[in-house]
Amino acid sequence: MRGVICSFLDSRNSLLSLAPFQFPKTLSCSVVFALSHATKSSSSSMPQSQIGYLVPLTQNLDQEDTSIPKLSLSKGPNVIGRHNVPISDKRLSRKHLTLTVSTTASANLFVEGSNPIVVNSGNKRKKLYSQESTTIVDGDVVELIPGHHFFKYVTWAGDKGVEPSLKRSRQTFDNVALTTKSQDEVKKKSLGQGSGVEVENYGKYNSTGESREEAIRDFHVSNDKLPWTFRLLRVRELPAWSNTSCVSIGDVIQGDVLVAILSNYMVDIDWLLPACPTLAKTPHVLVLHGEGDGTLDHMKRKKPANWILHKPPLPISFGTHHSKAMLLVYRRGVRIIVHTANLIYVDWNNKSQGLWMQDFPWKEQNSPSKRCGFENDLIDYLSALKWPEFSVKLPALGNFNINPAFFKKFDYSDAAVRLIASVPGYHTGTNLKKWGHMKLRTVLQECTFDKDFKNSPLAYQFSSLGSLDEKWLAELTYSMSSGFSEDKTPLGLGQPRIIWPTVEDVRCSLEGYAAGNAIPSPLKNVEKEFLKKYWAKWKASHTGRCRAMPHIKTFTRYNGQKLAWLLLTSSNLSKAAWGALQKNNSQLMIRSYEAYMVLDFLVPDKCRSLENSEVRRTKLVTLTWQGSRNSDSSSDIHMTIEEHDL
């Protein structure tokens, strides 16, 4: 499987890496595959073209220090400081120095901070103090603090000043990119040209059979496993290996799309159209959004004439339309995507994000298949959005009204997941278990799991923390702990672990403190005493995403290197998203729209008749699972989880 990598570190310093997450042993998490109430960010313009790097060096200056990422440099001023140098040294200022890079091999260096820096040029060593400046050229070494933190200035300025080693590095990068692209060619052609991978190499191991850092470098999955797979989104500033088998928006929305329905919270139309040219050519586009009046007015002015904008109704105050999903209609079927990114530049370029997608064919007119759980979930949710129906003429297919009922025309019998959603309202009676965590509880109660998951822990990983209390957290945990063992007894309650970045994680992230805009919570919510026993640390070394702050949201139940189920969602940890029981548990109050998908295992296939029902015996395990590595690959889904003792 591909996924997102994150890790949890508990108070006893036990670390476990799970690949979509790194999970806690008593807690850590890392994931490698491929939906947030983020404070709005204004980064919609494309960055300037990259022209070079500051390459970290070891103390003896003879080789690159690979423990620290290179700092990309663009034409014009580049501010270097604590926001983008992942070094814990209080002598570094937030704005330590500015490098103004020209199209030649030289750059102007200006000292912004209070501490001096040193420039080594040839055989000369020059110390510069605050507000002093100098010119540096390709190959010069900068000491951010005299005698400490060495960075070599390298630029390819039109390839004139490129060192042979840098040229080789760039060639290697290009080769990796081409190799990755060739791996993503579709073996079995999918609706949008596909993104199947032919390689069935589940990663490398050391001499003891354990997975290692950079596991995503060798992490690929076969076509038949793609519906069971999460994908990570590409991160622009990471090295090539970190983006192996990861996707961009252009990899997801591709081919001859006839109708596109885009569901999201934030939409930057100025970024979206150039980033995804396919949308500009799509005849019919419906955008379901959560934007306010100011941004909405701008969208109305800038949108193509064939686009329809709709903000679903919000009957309860403080709610949002927060779901992140796409429905793409093709001549041969529909592609459904559930993901975690707003339709804005920073979400698709700078953050740890994930998505799931699967293609479904049209139903055969003469023998329509029966409805299944996935179809019921989908139609129920689409019906709640109340978008304005519109008519389309699809080439070679005919005339259709695009409404929720239209999506009954596709065959979901091979769906690898269940869809779960939140819809705002006060839900009672039969609707009590239709949405939010009560829907998840109902789905899990239909599942049978291995006895190893009895009282096994839970992992909650998200980007925004709501105002919680112990009663509600116990309510959510009860739903997350649902399900039965193979001996027909309940699995029992699991102990939750709450994974969230620290202030230091944010400071040293790719975006610096600006990344905190998408990881919001008032201090009074974070410092509640009862939460202290649940906290676990974010880490994502297996995918190189420790510094790409998580906007992905994932929830799971695990035992060592095995998972019972895994949920990818737009929901943060809040009552507004998951819902809260009221009136002696007879009513569920939800404020926001959310969309989630859950991979569950050992569950009867509800799409088949009862007399022919089958049980899927698929296991989701980690790459370090110590079972038979030669077992039938059709029954084991592997993920990169590594366990460490720190």
C-alpha cells in the first residue's frame, strides 16, 4: 500500500512507524500511500523558478550533511533563518540573512540578524556583522554562526556555473522522475489514463528483516491493489525519493473528463485552473465549496462560464462545508476520490496529504447490479448536499440530469472501502446511525476482526483540535472501538493516542511558523489536563515528511505491525465534525459536512446475495510484519511500519 507517513511518540519514548502512518507502539506513526478546518492561507501565486541551493556540509567541509535538507534558492531575495533551517540553535535569528540571487552565478548576501556570519571564498575567510553585506559566488561556503552550520552556495544559473557533481545530481533527479513516471503508467488502463504501478517491490530490509528510513523510496504497489491503497500527495521541496509513487492534482484529474464535481472547503480558482488544465477543458464542472462572501465574489468573476458554484446549506451555526472529494465522469465510468487537501497551492505542494481513489464502470443496462453499502453511502451523502440539478449531453451516452440519482448508474460492487460522512443537523430515529461517528460505529459493528485486536490501541491523527471534554472523547472512542472478534465477543475499548505536531516541528517545517495557520487550536483547547495522557508526537521519516506539516487526517486501530481498519477523512478531532450525542443519546448533533472512507477487513461483501456471500480475508499488515513474507500477495496488503526503541 501507499500512504502517508507519520509517527507517534508517547511519554515512554516508544516509536513505531506505520506506513500510512507511523504508529505508536504505545505510540508512533508512519504511512506511505497515496480530507481540515485550516485557517485560510493566501499563498496562491506560483513561486519563482529555482536557481540553486544552499547545501549543508559536514564539519570538515568535504561532503554533504544528508541529515539536513538542502535549502532551495529562487531568483531574487531568499530569506534564510529559523523558519527554514531545521537546526535547534537559538543564535539563529528568524531572519538571519538574505541572499539575493541573480541570473549569474553570484548573489548578494546581507546579514539581517544580530549574530555575525562567515563567508569562505577560496582561501579567504571573511566575517560579516549585522547589517553588513558581501557578494558570494558558486562554491563559497557560508557559516551561519562562525564555526557552525556550514552551507555551500551552488547555482546552475543557466547551467554555466554548475559543478560536475551538481550536474550529476540533477541528472539523477531527472532519471528518478522519469523512472517514477514510467512506473505510474497504467498497465490495466483506467478511466483517466490511470496511475497503476507494475512493480511489486514492497520495500527494502536490513539484515534483521526490519524496514529502514526512506522506505517510500522502494514502495510500489500493483494495479490490483490500487483500490486498497492510499496515495501521498507530492511535496515540492522534498528530495525525489520522498515523492516516489506520490501524486499531484494533474495525476488525479486527467483524461477526457465529461463532468467534474469538486467538493472542498477552500478553493483558489487562480491557482486551480493553471495547476490542472484538464478542468479548463471539462464541459461541465460543479464546485461544492465552503468559501465566504469575499472569496465567493472573486470566484464568480473568475470562473469559466460552464462552472456552477454551490455552497451546501449550513443549518447550525459555526458549521462548515469541509468535505474534500471529487467525482469525475468519463465515457467508461466514474472516478471517485476522497482526499485531505484544500484546492489551494500550499495544500498540494507543501504539506503531508493523502488521497484514495477508485474507478467504477457503468452498470449494464440489461442486468443492473444490486445496490451495495458503498452506493447507499454515496447517494445518501450526495442527496444531503442539495446542489442545483443541471442537464448534460454526454457524447455517445445521451442526455442526463446530473443529480444524486445519476450516480446510481455506476457499478460499485467492487468497492474496496465504505464511505462515511457527516451532515449538519439534529439526527434522530433511523438517521441517528446514518452520519458521523455513529455511522462509523455501525459499520465497524458489522465487521469481524482478528482476536489480536481485542483492547488494542487507537491512533487519532489530524490537523485541527476542537474544544473537547472527557465525556465526548469517551463517546468517540466507544465508536472507534466497535467491532467483534472471531469468537463473536466485542473487541473492547482501545486507548487512543492523539498525534499532533509540536511548536518545534512547526518552526522547523518547510513553511516555518506559517505552517501553523493550518494546524489551529486555541491554547485553552490544547492545555486541557485530561488530554496529557493521550499526546503523541508527529514523525514521518519513512516518507521524508517530518518537515511537511500534516494536513492529512487518519484514524486507525492497530496491534503491533497489523491494522484492523484505517480511516482517511476530512474530519479533525472535534464535535462539529464527528457529531455529539444529546438527549440521553437519542439525538446526534453535527455542525459540518465531512467525508471519510474506511478500509475494513474480514467483512462480508454486502454487494452479493446472502446465499452467495463471501468473506474477504484480506489483511492489512506492515512491511515489518514477521509473518510469512512468501504468503499469497492477494491476501496480504503490506504497509511500511517500523518499530524502534529509543
